[in-house]
Amino acid sequence: MNEQDCVFCKIVAGEIGSRKVYADQTAVAFLDVSPWQRGHTLVVPRTHVADLLTDPPQLAAIAPAVDATARLLVDKLRADGLNLLSSAKPVAGQEVFHLHVHLVPRYAERPGLNNLIGPDRGDDSDLDAVLAEITA
């Protein structure tokens, strides 16, 4: 996949709308349109790189955005914890070939890795309400 075809590059460029919760000079964070849990957010570098194993390395560059966004989500959504995940290559489950880090707020009523991907996966009906709560 090249930058012209990359959906995340188009989101970063503003060509495709997103529910942005954080942005800085190196990264953009936006709500996942197919959330695993309430507040599931993706952090992507502004620079196109396929994954965390592809050069030039970008994971360290976006670490401050990952940290700031994780803290924002837990604080604003009153989450009890958070999972951080990044898949590299198709065998690991990567579907969009632009480095992205999943930040998944977790809540006491659905603890543990067995409940990481919730039953509401794909339900985007709450995204505008979640965005308003995070950005208020």
C-alpha cells in the first residue's frame, strides 16, 4: 500500500473525516469506527510507515502521543484500565498497513483479555457521544 491509497494517510491529511481526540506534530489519535470497547482509539504517525517493524522506525516518535492519549481516555472516560496493542504484518492481524497503536479503555464490568473485544464490536452509534465526553 502506498500513501495515496492509505486510509490513515487520508485521515491525517484531512481528506477523510475522523473523530479526532488528540493531535501533535508527529501523530494523530482518533476513535476507531469499529470499537472493541467504549473509547477505543487509534494513534497513527503523520508519516506513512507500514508497521512498527518497517523503516524508518516511528514507534518511539509517536510514544508521547500514545502516552498523552492513553491518559486522556482513562481520565475523561473514567476507565478502570487500558490495553495497548499494535499488530505488525498480516499474520499478526494487521488490516490497515499504516502503523497504528490501539488504545482500548477497559471497564471493571468487562475485565481481562477474554473480554478485550466486546460484543458491540462494529457498533459506532455511541462515537459522537464518546468524542464529546473526551474533548469536553
